[in-house]
Amino acid sequence: MSFLVWESTGEYPIKRLAGVDMDESRLLIAEDECQPREFELGANLRVNGLTVEIFHGSVSQADRRMIGYDALACLEVVEHLDPDVLEKFWEVVLGSLRPKLVIVSTPNAEFNVYFPQLKYGTPESIFRNDDHRFEWTRQEFQDWCTPAAEQYGYTVSFTGTGMLPKGDLTIGFCTQFAILKLKETQTTLPEEPVQECYKLVSRIEHPIYEIEHTQEEILEYLHDKIARIRPRPPRIDPDDEEECNYQNGHGNQDDEQVSEQPRTGSESATETEAKAEGDPNVTPQTEDELGVLALEDLWAGLDIRQRCKRRSTMIQILKTSSLVRVDMEHDMIRLDEDDEFWKEWERQYERDNPVYNPYARTATSDKGDDIDDDYEVDWCDDDSGQTMGEMPVEGNWGLPESHQASGEWNHEARRNWKHDDFGSVDSPWRSPSNQVNNPTDGTWGSP
């Protein structure tokens, strides 16, 4: 049951879990796997509390502490039960505990034809597990579930999981499921069993985020979060002339031979022309739409869920904002990128996070004197972690003057240069003999 411990982002997350088993060794495993993990602590505290209780007991007995749960899952269990225990199963589960939802799974014996070693359909046939008391066909499973559902006021449906890519659909799934739901008219609760017959092995409480925030604080935090995760145009270093020209649609002359993008087979000429003319009825295929953010993308953040607790609360607070508009029809947040708030946020962000362009920096010459005091950085060429002196720059790269004069400068190779193999590297510089000048003493291009 440990997979249920992970907190859901849904409106109604699980807050209580209980597990029951007769095998004490399995209970110890469950106790360990249901403990809070390190990543759930600190800044990653849960939004909602979770209590996990692990009991040693049998499904043949009803314990009053099991009453009141919304759902009961009994997965791959019934085929391990002896006949006397199996006979009491529905009386305990549907008659005494009466959860709103019951899920029962068991192997589908008909699927065993895909397991030759089981010899299904022959006198020598065996079960998938030595501990199985039986393995039912789909009809046998339905004959067991349907009368009990009718007796205790439940509806029942059947499905399964596990299917071979080219398997025979007529033999069903590898594992079959029965899903029983309490009818709405069945509201009378049974008398609670007086006994507490299960032994409590462990009770685990998961810590939660307990800091309280005012609505104004939450709204301010939501604005900042939206500013951070909303789609934004790519940032361009103003010193990178080549990238600026590319983004502005003025690439190099050598790159201007671009063929017209063909239409797809399902796109008409009218649609293509409408896109070109900006027809609002035709949506162009773009990666991100500026000024729009999905509500689910905002709610997915644990920090947002910690503060708002519920998705509906987050939406209510957003509706009080003068900076965003909640579009419930499309489940989106819409904002005006021209608003001064977002512009100022962007300016502040760029001041705090300048674009890093190593090729626009000036480092140190071979003589050790500073060419430019504005920016210096140690760097390395591989994963060794050893610095290789200062960052090389165009026109120098730390080469002796003799190599600068005679070596061949290759701008394209500089961009595509791979550091992992000096033997086959397409270096940005080569000596007249076309041999790579490898760094040997912390400088580049040493004689």
C-alpha cells in the first residue's frame, strides 16, 4: 500500500490509510515503506496530514476500527484464502465494514494459456503461485461477486489489466478486477462490531506544512510564481550579435536560402493564408503562447499547494487579482504582458540573473596582464575539475603569437567543438601541420 502514501494533487487527497495482513514479515516491510522519506521533509512537507495504521489480522473478522473508510482494496488476496475464510469475506467487507468503494482482484485462469509451464486445460495443470488455493475463470469470479453485491446493496462491474500486444481478446486480461460501489440509497450503517480483534503493529504520522498565510500574502506569492513559470520569449545577450540577428530574422547571408514550409495534407490554402494574415479563428502551431498559463501548471507546484491547500481556494484568490484573469472555460490564467508589473519583474529578474556568454568576455593574455577587468573566470575543458587558466576569447584563445599568425581559425568548429576526445576533435585552431594544440600546463596552444 506504500504507493498510496505519495500525496495526490487532487481536490480530495488520501488522509488515512490502514493495512491488514496475517503475514508479520510483510507487515514489517509495509511499516518501513510507509515511513516519511527524507525528500518529504524540509521545504517539501505535505499539504495534508496522513495517518497510516498497520494491523495484524484476518479478513474473516471485522474490526470496528476499519469502519468509516471510503474505499477498500483487496488485491491478489482472495486466491490465497482457505474456504472457511473465503466464505466470510463478503459478510465482513460488505456487511460490516461497508465502504463506499470495494476493489477486488484475482488472477484470470483463462489467461494461463500464455504460460506453457502451467499446462492450463490439462490434468497436469498447476497454479501461478504455490500458495494459491484456486484460480478462477472470469465466469467463476463473476458468479462469486454478483450475488454478494445484490445482497448487500452494491453495484458491480468487471474489468482487468494485463494484455499481450497480439493476444486473444476473448480470453480476457491477465488479472481480473471487480469494482463494487455502494448504492446511494443504501445509507444505513451496520451495527459496529464491539470487538477490536486486530493487533496494531504500527501507527505512522506524516508531518505537514503548518505555516499560516493571509490571503494577501498568498496572492503576492501567486503573482511571483506566475511571473517565474509563465511562458516568456527567449532571453538574448545584446553582446551576441549573431544571436540577435537570428532572433530578429536577419541571419547570415549564407543562411538566407530557406525554402517555403510546405502545408500539411490536412491544411488548406485558405488556412495557410489565414495564419499569415493573423486570422483569430485559426490558431497557429506555436510552442508557448505568451500571456497564458495553465491553472494545472500553477497548482502542480508543492509550494502553491502548501499555501492554498485546495485548488478551489487558489482559484478564488486569483479571482481577486487585478493582474490576472482566470479563464475557467479553458482552465487557464491570462495576463497582460504589457502591464508594468510584469515588465518590472522581468527587468529585476534580468538584473539578478545576467545572461552568461563566455564568448563575449575577455580574459587574460599569455603575459598575465588583464585585457579586461570586467569579467574573469577559471574554466576547465573536461570533467576533471582542474582549471585551465582563464576563458579563451576570440582573436587570442591564449595562443602564442606565432600560432596566432599561422594557425587557422575556425569559427564553426569553435561552436561545435567536442571536449571528450582530443584525438578526433575538430578544433577551433590548428597548427600549420593540422595537429591539435592540446593544453599541457594550464595554457592553451603551448609550444
